[in-house]
Amino acid sequence: MAIEQAHEPEPALLEGARVPERQRRCANCGEPVGRGGREEGNCPRCRAWFDFMPRLRPGDGVDNNRYKVRGVLSHGGFGWAYLADDTQLGHRVVLKGLINDQVAETVERERTHLTALEHPYIVRIWGYVSDGRYLVLDYAGGRTARPVNLTEPLAPALALGLQLLEALDYLHGRGFLHCDVKPANIVRGAGRLRLIDFGSVRTVGDPTPISTFTAAYSPEPGDPECMRPTAGFDLYCAGRTLQEICRKYLDARADLPGVESLRLLLDRATHREPARRFVSARQFAEQLSGVIQQVIGRPTEAHRSVVFASMAHALDGGLGEVMPLDRWAGARVTGTGRVRLPAAPFGHPTPAEVSGALPAVLPDPWDVATGDSAAEVEAQLEACHAAVRQGSPATAAALLGKSALSAADWRADWYRGLILLAEARADLAARAFERVRAAVPGELVPLLALGLCAELQGASADAATCYTMVSDTERSLIAAHFGRARSLLADGQRGAAVAALDRVPRESRFERAARIAAVRSLSVVITGGERTAVPETADVERARGLSKNLDLDELSGALLDIEFAYAEAAGENRAGGNGAGENKTVPPSGAARAELERALRRIAAFAPSERSHTALIDVANSVRPATIWSW
């Protein structure tokens, strides 16, 4: 029978296969073995069996000549892999020698279940030959995984990581552990991955310590996962594998968006404390998906987190609404006719506003607690969050202290951060949110919380970095777009602030506030410190044009018009100076003052009290240009 293998190049076979003595090391602990011409035996350190002798040669037949050996493909830590032809089914296979008794017993006992495994990212297992103890695998072809270069995009390599986790999720769901996940056991080709080499496979729940694994990609020998492995053993190996594949980016490209999140993700996957690692392939994959979005940096539409509830606040700091009438009633006029407002035209959200707006944590879909215990924790956290929103941080702290959360549970840090914010301790809150981000680096809400904390502390550059990453990745977190706009305005980038606000989805209930904020971003006179940032005439004209598309009531329209007039008057003031800030000697022109006066008298008609009406008229009279009589 002709053996066909479609679209696969001829594999490279090893000639005169022997493992050089200098390369003979124990696959379990790395100790040099096989010295002095000895090619099989027990490791002197850990007693694991080693065998560096190829048992089959080209032309040999296995299983009553069903499999005809072509040659040696490779040597792993615990046996040889041979390329062979299946003369019955007409395709190429790999014969993997099993020299470990425990693995061989597992394979023989579970052969029916192993041969039933069928997944696009797992090499097909055809059977087991007890005579010689060979596992029969489909020949995958392709190339084994290798580190990506800095000239290659990172996202495709991470997408293969998702495929690996999907394969492990399937494998674990059917009661097996691979126990030797590493780059050499991952074949890449035709845009997909295949997990190969089941020479260390074992069943979930096997209580015996693991003895056949690759030390460079596995937990330390004394780790609980080595003593009684669970799915966490494979997940640790997957984390180490991704660290190796992404090593060059992790070492040299910390400035690339998402790389720091990737570092945090893999640090958690390989944490020295098993309780802080991922508990399932799906949990790992959920966070990896979020990291990939951060690396790609293209906003998604309304991504729904499985960890955090939706956020129902924009935290616009007043930028998304026209300046209230009483702000103008409290204005004063200098001797040169310049108007001074009693407060800035917008600001940052207060700590209380931020703590009340940040969302609750959703019930953990991977929580190991069940029944009454899980329900009790969720009820305690819900009560804690309600106390924070009601402005009772002491009550919230007491409820959190009584909860049954473990020290390794990041949810405690999230609520601790909210409580600290409610107490106006943004610096300590930021430390708590840093720990949350380290635990769930694929989530954007902790990054948004860090941006808000940085803004509250006056660290505008750090805040801008956080806001930019969130805004570039997710459209539905509206607070990030407003925070980014505030950061850009502080840097004098009015047009860029408008572009940031344009990312607010049209279907969002904050879309109108975003359009008002865009108009104000172009026209607002920004005061702070000793410098006043005055918009250019072209920006004010653009703002007037955009305002025509706003469906405003008469009062709101009048309040927006007065901002335009105020900006134009301040602009003339600036034009009379040296361009470095507001001029201190040249007053606005008569025309600009007259326009501002008319705008003030217009809003005075809406004054809610005689007192505020009088105050507005007084400001208008003070702004009014002096009348020059011809005689």
C-alpha cells in the first residue's frame, strides 16, 4: 500500500542515532547521567530511569509488521520517537517508546479513552503496542514552537497559547494530564498548534508523585503539584512555555502595549505559591484573551467581563455638562475687564465618586468553594460594596474583615482598594489595585482604577498611560475615554481630546455627554496654577459648529454660548500678549466684551433667585465696555 502524507515535507531523520555523552542528562532533575559509556540506568540523584539506546532501526517491523520503521525522529528525556508507516491505514505515525513503568501502565489501562481523544489541537493517538511498549501517535509534521523575534508580531504567538489552553481544557475534561507541556512538544503549522508527545500522560486524580517531567518547564520538585499533580501542573508548564516563546519581548519590549500585562499573567501562572496560580485552563485563557486585546490595541465593542460587573458611571469630572449658572453668578471682573471664575470649568472625579462608581466583582466562575460557603462570601462582598457606595467605608471594612476570603484571593484587595478610596487614601488604594491587576492582568477595570488613583494624586503622566491603554482596548469603559480627554486637555491637545471622546459608542447613554465634552474640549478656557490655557480662534469656531448638532434646551444652549464668548474674549486677551499665557495688561476689545455682556444678560433671565439674578447683572455691567459720548 502506498503511504500518502498530504502537504507535509519529508521529515528530517537522525542518522546513526546516538545521544552524545556530554548531552546525556536526567530529564527529571537535570543531573548528568550515562557517563562512561553507560546508556541506560537510574539517575544517581533522583533515581529516575534513563535510556539513551535506540531500540528500533529503519526497516524494523512493530506489532506483527503493521508499523514499518523509517528512522529516528528524536530522543526525549525518557525514550526515542520513531517515524513509521502504518501499513493498514496508509498514513505515517510516530512510535513513542515508553520506558517509564507508571506511564506505560496508565496508557495500557486507559488505551480506550486515549484513542477516543479527538481535538484539532491535539495529535491523534491511534493505539498502544504492548510488545515493546510503544504509544502510536499521528505524525503531526510542522515545526516545534520557538521564541518569537522582536521583528515578529506578538499577538499570533499568544493566539497559539490560547489554542494550547483549549487543548489542555479538553484533555483535563476527559480525565488526563499531559505532564510534559513544553515548546518541543508543541508543533506549529498551517496556522494552528498541535500538542504532541504523550509519553508522560497520566490520569487526573492519580495520587502518586510525578517522576517523568522536564524540570525547566515544571514546578520545583518539592511543589505540591509534583507530589500529587492536578490540572495545575499542566497550567504551570503552559505558563513556562509561553514565557520561553515570548522571552525576547518580555526582556526587551516592556514599552509595547500589553507586554507588562503579559508579564503579570505569566508570573501568576508560574507563581511559587500554588494557591495564587490559575485553577483551570479556561480561567488562564480568559485572562490571556484580555492580554491579547491589550497587545493588539484595537478597541472592541462592549466586551463583557466575566470578572467585573458593568460600570454605569462616566466619571467625566464635569467636562460632559455645561458649566452651571451659579458658576457665572460667582464670577468677578478685574479692572481691565477680564472675568475670573470662582472655580475651574471642570476637574477630576472625587475619591468618593470614584469608589462609588467602580464596579463590583462578579461571582467567581472558578471558585473552588461551593454551596453555602460560596453563597455566604458573595453576600458579604455584595454588602461590602453597598456600604462603599453609600459612603460608609468603616462599615464596608468591618464586613470585609468578617468575610471568608482567603489571603490569596484578589477580591479582598479589590474591595480594600474601594474602601481606601472612600477614605480619600488614593495612594494606598493604588497599591491594592496593583495587586488586583497582577492577579487578573487581562482585565481593564483594575487598570482604569489605577489611572483614576494616579489622577487623584496629580500623577498626570501615569494616569494618561492607564487611560490610553484602556481606551485603546475597550469602548464600553466610558470613564477611560473621559479620563484620557482630561489628560490630553491638560497637555494642550484639544483635537486629540475630541478624538478620544469620539470613541464613546453612539448607543451609549453617555454619548450626549461625550458630544458636549467634545465641544467644551475645543472652547473651554482651562485655568490652573499660574497658567491659563486659552483656545485658538479656529478651535472655538469648530466648537460652535459642533454645538449645532446638540439637542440642548434653551438654558443649556445659553450656557454653552457664554463659554464661547468667554473663550473669544480670553483669546483676544492672549493675542495682545506674548503667547505664553494670559496677558496681564491688554483688556478684551469692546466687541468681545459686548458679546460677553449679552451672553451674561441672557442667562440672567434663567436665574433661580433674585440674588443670583442680581449677581449676574452686576457681572454683565462690569464687563460692559465704557460708552464714549461724542460731545
